[in-house]
Amino acid sequence: MYAQYLMRRFGMFLLVIFLAVTVNFMIPRLMPGDPVEQQLATLVATGGGQIGDVEAMAQAYRSRFGLDQPLWRQYINYWWDIMHLDFGYSLANYPETVSNSIRAALPWTLGLLGISTVISFTIGSLLGGLLAWPKTPRSMRIFIPILMTISSIPYFLLGIILIYFFAIRLPLFPAGGGFQFGSVLRFDGKTILDVGRHAVLPAVSIIVAGIGVWALEMRGMMISILGEDYISLAEMKGLKERRIFIWYGMRNGLLPLLTALALRLGYIVAGAILVEVIFSYPGIGYKLYQAVQSKDYFVIQGIVLILIFSIALLMLIMDLIYPLIDPRITYQQR
């Protein structure tokens, strides 16, 4: 039964990837005229990017994408390049490849948003569970209006507030960037400390804004769980309060939130665009912002494709482990 369930979910994953790659292939070819010439002409007119030999760049792109070949041949070549992680060249920074551009920015985003999202999820879920649990002191209810206020504030707005207080008024942390200007990145204590100091303010803005959302969602789930029969049975059996809270309350309340966490972790690849722009943080979000500004749509295509793949992959992982977390879910349709 599990093998059938696995094959069905994996088939859905492949279908999503197929549709994403197909749409990504068709978008530039639906544009009127020659998209390469249009983008290069725009860059020359605005003076954006590092423009070299325009004709050589245009010829390299025509050869790269085979625009003079039949559409079916272009489609096959595109799949071949995607399987080799070859997304072409950046228009704004030719001859830099899109793969190298994304590879340089991806670790910054994964480090910042990955850790920040997990921390906010952990703290917010635990706080939300405690706020809904009947044995929690009433004094903790003061956090409910605070969390509701925080959850309504966008994290990029919190970032601006943090910059004002902790980078301008009290210059405790850098106002932007991922490391000190002019420094050479090395894997040593000095570099790690420098990168960590630059990541504090953007990470705090994401964590603080996320805690409110996760706490309110977890509180709503716990309130609905308190009336379930298995909670009453556990209490009648005389189980310890901590065990009931963790294994009967939090465990069941976390199940819907894990799906939301998987989606947010998938979106991490796209980066927190506005946060990274505000702090000039060298992640995927800032790279996407620069690509949109310079109309470097080959970089945009590469980032979007990786985003779709990451979301589909994380949802596949959640589909596979969800029955292991919740025994009530069966592999076979009735």
C-alpha cells in the first residue's frame, strides 16, 4: 500500500515539474519579436548592466537557445539544459551564467530565512499552545493582543523600525549588507562573526513577525483540540499534565501547521524580497529584485523555476511523512 501511495505522490510531483518547465519555456517565446534583441536594446538605452559586445551577446543567445530551430527542437534542448542545471546567461552581467548567479546568492537566503523561519515556528507554536492550554496561568493572556498586533505588521516594516533604532539611533548593528564592505570572505571566526552581525536585524524582523502568526494559528488549533475525546481519556487515565500537553495537544495541533511550514520553507528559495532589499542583503530575494530592475528575465526564470521545484519537493516530502506523523491517515483510498 505504501508503494502505491509513494508512486502516486511522486507522479504528482513530476507533473508539477513538467508543467512548470513547460510554462517557463513558453513565456519568452510568446513575447513579440526577438526577446534577446529587445532586452539588449533596453540595456544599451538605459546603460544598465555591464554591456560588452552587444552583437556577440545576441549571437550567443540565439545559438544558446536555438531560436532559428523548430519549436519542438528548442523544447527538447531546453529540457536537456534544465537537467544539467544550465539556465543560460545573465543579460545584465554577461558572461556570468544564471546558475552561478543563483548559486552565489542561495546560501545567504537559506541561512537567513531557513534559521529564522524554524525559530519563529518553534517559539510561536509553543507560545500558541500555552496560551490555549487551560492550566496555563491567566497572566499569559496579555500576550494575545500583543501577538495580534505583531502578526499584522509586515516584516519589512519591522525591518525599517529596527534599522532606525539599532543601526541609526543606537549603532549596535550594521544597517545593511551581508558582510563588511571590502572584506574577503573566509571560513574563520572573524568572518562568521561579521556575517552574523549583519544578519541579526533582518533575522529579528522575520522572527518577530512570524511568531505572532504561528502563535495565533497554533492557539486556534489547540482550542479545537481541547474538546476531543482522546484529551478527556488521557486526563481520566491520570497521565501527567506535561505528557498530555506535548503528546496529545501539541502533536495533533502541529499537523496542519506542518503543511504551512513546508510551504513557507519552499518559498524561502525566493527569499524575503523586501527584507533583503531594505537591508541590501545578498540573497535570492535581492538578486530577484535586481533582475526585475534590469529586466534580466533569464535570471528571473531561473529563480522562479527553482522556487517551484523547492515547493513541489517539500510538499512531496510532507506527503510522504504525514502518514507517519498522523496514524489516522491511511495510504489507501477507501
